[in-house]
Amino acid sequence: MNRQEFIEKLESFGLPKSEYVIRSGGSLLLRGLREETADFDLCVSPELAESLSLVNCPRNEKGSYVPFDDVEMRANMADIPFDVVEGFNCETLESVLALKRALRRPKDIRDIAVIEEYLAANRDSLAAAGHDRKSGKSRDLYGFMIKKGYDEAFSRLISMHMSTEYTSRRMMGYIAGRGNASPEDIVDEMMAILGDIEKFKQKHISERAQEKINDFYRHWNED
């Protein structure tokens, strides 16, 4: 399959884009680093795995589930780092490279060379675009917001800033509690959360500074 054929067939499965990550060759294909790939290697969320009754699907020799022809699935989306490429969650190049270096099959050698060359040539631009790369907690919030019907770009922006367990859980709690919070309300809540964190940091810094001052005077008086 070439890139267009890959996308058309993938979309024909009717899978929600926020619920899976495209791995390995498919990730390279969508980035323009491969001309074709033979199959689909997807890691899906527990929710999607359940809706597909994945545990009841046949498995191949690698232990992956095969719910459709030419499709391998594993229910471990949370373990796979990804970037968003034209609306699709694609395994990061660093992750693909690590696996291919470990396997080093004949078909991996060319991919390794292409990925290494691309990363070396685009190091600065990739670092600047690092906001599209999601931590586990950021992915949880992103997926939650998509399910609630928020725009993908807006969900990505919010999840980028709410990437810790505390911030992502607090934001999800806010959205769940409000029911139909507007984007403006969510931005206001994000700023409030970040403001609270900054206050905590400053309070902690102040307390540590006071401790050092107290230690100085205590030792000075002892002397």
C-alpha cells in the first residue's frame, strides 16, 4: 500500500483516531519516510479493544490480535509515545528507531538509515515542534477531551500544558463536573491551575529560603 491507499483503508475501519497509535512502518509511511507498507500495526486503547471484542479475535504468530485482514493490534496504546501527524497518532521516530535497532532484520536496515538521517537533518525543527509529543497523562487528557467533543487542535493545546498527573486529573475533573464547559472556560481553568502551581512553587522556595536564614542565625548564635 502507498500512503493514500493506507489512509483510505485505515479510515474504512471506522476507528476513532484518538483511540489508537500507528506503529512502525505505518508511522514512517505517513511521515513520507517510506513509499509503501504491507500491513497495519496498531496499538489501541482499552476502550477500543473492548468495543472490538479484541480478546475474541484470532492471534498471529507474534501474539498480536488480527481483527481485520492485514491488521495487527495490541491493547497497549498508553505505552507507545506518539506524535500527531496530519490528525493521526503516529509512533515517534525515536521509538521506531529503538525497535528497529534491536531487531536489525534485513528490512530494518534501510529504515534505520533513513530515520537517523532524518533526525539528524531536522533536529532543531523537531525540538521546536516537541509540543505535539504527549506524555502518558497528556494522552489521557487529550483522549478524554476528544471523547467530550472538543476540537483536536484545542484538545492538543490544553493537554500539552496539562501534562502531569495533578494537572491532567484536575482538568478532567473540571470538564466532567461542568458537563458542557466552553473552550473559554477551559482556558480560564487551565490558567488557574498553572497559577496555583506557580504559587505553590514560590511558597516552597520562600519556605526553603526561610529555613536557610533560620539555620544561619542558629549557627551564628551557637558560635
